[in-house]
Amino acid sequence: MPQNLKQDPWRMTVRSLKYSYPDSDQKHVAVVSIYDQRLYFYKNSKLYRTYPVSTSRYGVGNKDGSYKTPLGLHRIVSKIGAGAPLGTIFKGREQTGEIARIFKTKVAMPYDLVTSRILRLEGLELGVNRGAGIDTYGRYIYIHGTHEEGLIGQPASIGCVRMANRDVIELFEEIPENSLVLIVEGGKDQTMLASEQLEKHSAF
């Protein structure tokens, strides 16, 4: 494998998405690795930023009520919270007017807050993350900020992809609606997804 692909394990996967989903935003793609607990953000097929994240403490899965993080291909269907102050608390995707206390230490609070920004995801793979009982959109799966920043980098959420507040604000400003988000279980040592695997999916 060429050295540049060793350093950038999802590059070929991101490029192949262009051919399978031509109606999506082609300049911006995010890959979330469950194994790495990182989000890889691409612009024009080139790795632009990486961010530590926190996926579900219950593992991966797609069923309603499982509190697990769904795998597969998604798109950002809406962006919520533009201009809100850092730490703003959202309930039902609406700003409450409250600002969360952000915990930087590894403490698990008895409540889960959605803070700063929301990138709402829609599943694109029928039977995987789209459809009755397994629907990412219907499960309200987001990329969002959290008050538990000390737990970023390890599984700790109840299904969503959590980010540090400054990181999610930065990503929010850079990534447009309709961008693809691929959530994968493996990490840097996983064999990259081949183009033919992606071509079997139906474009939205």
C-alpha cells in the first residue's frame, strides 16, 4: 500500500463515494471510526481535519431503543444552532437559553445534554440504517456537542456522535448540509472499503 494511503486510511473510500452517490455534496465527507473514536473530515477527497469523538457506550447497532450508534452511510439532513453561544443546551432541537457547565474531567453525569451545535443524520442504506425500526433519522441520531468533554475519545454516548464543543462548532461551519457521513466500526488497520461494496447501495 502506498505510504500516503497508510497515513490516510479512508481516502480511497471517500473517493469511491463520489461514484455511488453523485447527488450528494462531493467536496465534504466525514468518516467516523468507532475503533479510533475519531472523525476524519475530508475536503475535495483530501483529509482536512481529524477530531476525537465519543460514540455509544452500548456499542454499534441500528434498532430503535438500543441506544447504539448506527453504522453505514448517512447524510447531514439539517444543521441546527448556527450562532448559538458555546455550551448552549438544546432540547428537542430547540435552544433552551441555558448554557451547560462543561466537564473536562472523566466524569459521567446522570443526564445527557446536547450542546452548541447539531448535525442531524439521515441513513441512506435501506435495511441498515433506513426503514422501520432501524431508521437513523427517526432515532434522532446527531453529531453534537456535549457537556461531558472529559469522556471524548471513548465510547460514552447513548447513540449519537459526541464532539467537544469548540470542535463541533468548527465542523459545523465547514461542512454543509447534504454532506455524506460514513460510520465504520474498524480503524486504521481495517482493510479499506472497496468501490464495488459501495456501488451495491441505492443512491438517495
